[in-house]
Amino acid sequence: MDKGKAVMGMGRRWAVDFTDNSTSPPSRDIPDPLGFTRASQDQDDSALSREKKNAEANWKSQKAWEVAQAPFKNLMMMGFMMWMAGSTVHLFSIGITVSALWQPVSALQGVGKVFEPYKDSKVDLLGPKLVFIALNLVGLGLGVWKLNTLGLLPTHASDWVSSLPPAQEVEYSGGGFL
């Protein structure tokens, strides 16, 4: 037991220090091995950082496309909810329709904020933004279609009767057949 305590107290006897304390290669006594240059380490570091930046740009691009396609899932769910609400005007169907109109409008207002975390000089966000905008416009069209199905859009002439001028009376003078 005494031997173990003595060895632990002294530290390691056979340790090798691999740190290079020289400032320039000519000041050392031992030349570099064949094929080894100090500049290659810097190049390897820059290649690693370049690979890391490319990997990060690829990840950002992939995530931007995932965010761009997210409204598609919302479209499917909203379409199912509108189908379940039916075509009669009541509180539930109106609430679903208002939600179907509100969500795309608010998403379209915040396109810049949605894609801001993925902004990078190497990442092209035009395609994902266009897909995001197109899917939200489809969602908006789905909401307008539901409004029309419920009869809440003024699409018939009878919806505009109150804004028409009153009909003029035609006097009949009598006499014969017209």
C-alpha cells in the first residue's frame, strides 16, 4: 500500500509532453518529417470550417423547405374540418371558415419572420418562400370557397337588390295588345 501512495503522490513518471514550444521551424533541432508541412494544418482547418459551413447551409436549406411545406398539412386538416362543419350557416361552420381565412392571412404577413432563421448567403430562400406563399394562397382560396358554399358571398343578382334603384312604373294607356 505504501508503494501505491508514493506513486500517486509523485505523479506520472513516464509522461511525454507533445506540445511544440518552438516559434519557428528553423529554431528546432529536429526537422519535420517528409511530407509534413505546417501550412497543411491551416489548410485542413480551413477545409473543415468550409465543410462545416456547407453542412450548415445544407441544413438551413432543408429546414427552410420543411417550413415552406408546413402549410400543406394545415390545408388538409382545415379541409377536413370544413367538410365536417357542413354547408349550413351556424356558429361552428362560421368559426371554422373565419379560422381558414385568418391563418393564411397572418402567415402571409409574417413570411419574412418565418424564414429569418434560415437566412444565409449560401442559402437560396426564394423557392421556399414562393412555395410557402402559394400554399397559403391555396388555403385562403379554400376559405373563400367555403364562404361561397355557405352563401355568405354576394355572388347572385338578388344579393344586390337593395343597392339597385327602385323600378320605374310604366303607365299603360290601354288600347290594344302590345
